[in-house]
Amino acid sequence: MTQENKCLVCGSSDTELKFTCSDHLTRRGSFDVHACRSCGFKFTFDPPPENEAGKYYDDSEYISHSDIRKSVINRLYHFTRGLMLRRKRSLIRRVTGLNTGTLLDIGCGTGYFAGFMKESGWKVSGLEINEKARNHAREKFGLEVIDQPHLSVLESGSFDCITLWHVFEHFYDPAGYFTTIRRLLKPGGKCIIAMPDSSSFDARHYGRHWAAWDVPRHLWHFDPDTFISFAENNGFKVTGIKSLPADVFYISILSEKYRGTNMPFITGMIKGLWFAMHTLFNRRRSSSVVYYLIP
């Protein structure tokens, strides 16, 4: 998907088909992943219109919008999320230099991270487009959570930190969100964005079976080089890149499941450890990476 058939990052019209991926979540067909021949940026070609995208999230297995814990993979997701809450809090404190402040979590899902930050003394607001997840966050954590149309009425210069944990790749208008984030940040405010890395060791290993393509929900498949270029083109500077080391295990297990492996959990854990060891020497090839940004 490009604007006027041009690459989102460099503006080139010279793109090519890389491979076709299945929608493993809702099983609503397959979608092509294209790449720009000029800069290498990958994107989901011809995704559903934005007003029809909701049905591709409407499944109990879409864990960020539900609290389901039925399968081993579901339970691993929740266990990993619990471990990562303190790591994310430490990361925010280090990046902002603040122990408390105002925070907007865009794409807050069922509210676990936002609720944890609220308990840690931060004044937290959330944005979530899914009504069920939004209501869960409000009821379980007492959070102030808005839907997307209300984002424009938030007061400018309101937040010390804005976080997007595996959300940016879902936006139909990522440049427009950058404009909004820039408006909402206080002077000196920081933005933290976590995304899959399409150049990671596990992405290269699994190819079209890599779970983090997640078509058609993931529209944009950045790597560090293409994201830094896109951010700079939209008024942001990337000041740091870190890995989210636990994500590779969950993604590897799902990828093994998608490729039909007999023992996806065991195989995925072993391969995940192998990938994780490799990224100790190259964080830019982690399954998931975190970007620190300033306007």
C-alpha cells in the first residue's frame, strides 16, 4: 500500500512483489508484501480499506484486544508481558529522565501497560480503537481511554512521553500520527515506538511464515534504516534503538506453528534462543526493536 503508488519512505514508484503471506488469524485470505527497489522498504500491498479493517481484528485469538489465556502460546504472551512491564517502565524513566509525569499510550489495548504506569505514579491516558479492549482498560484499571476521533481534541503540549507498543505498523496514515504526536508532546517530550524488525534474524529465517508480517493488520514493515528515514522525513530524530528480547520467543513459536512444525513450542523456543544470542552482537537485527524519538 502506497500513497499515489509511491514508497512511503523515499517516494519511489519502483516496487516489486517479495512474497505472499496468509492471514493466519482470521483466515480471510492472503496478501502480498511488496518492497521498494530503491530503499528496500516493505509494505502490505492492497490491504482492505480502513473502514473494513475491523473484521481482521475480530477474533478471540487477537490477544492485545482480549484477555484470553487458553493455549500455551496465549499464556506465554501474558507471562512475557508481565516480565516486560518493569523493563518498559525503566526504559521510560531512562529516556525521559522522569520518575513520574504525563503519559499517553497509543494503542493501549486492554490496558496492562498503561495501568502499570498509573500504579507507578504517572498520570496516564490511553487511546484504543477497539471498544471491547477500551472498556476492559477502563473497568480493570480505571484508566481514561479515548477512541481515535477524540485524539484531535487533546490539548497540545500535554505529555512528557507518548508510547506506541507494536501499534505504529497498523496505522493507515502514519505521517498524520507523527504530526499529532509532535503536537501533543511537551517541549522536551519523548516518543517511544516499538515495532517488529523486518530485517531481523528470525524474519530472514522464516520468510513468508514469519508471524510478525501479520497481514493485513500490519501495513508497514520497517527495519531500522527505513524507519529512521521515515521519522526524519516527518520531523523526528531517532536518538536510540534498543531491543525487546523476549518478543523473539513468542514470534518464533507462532512462526513455527504457521509453517506446520510438529512441535512449534519446543522448536520455537530453541530457535528463539539462537536468534536472541545473535542479537547480542547486533541489536538492529532483533525480532522487535524500540526507537526513542524527539521532535
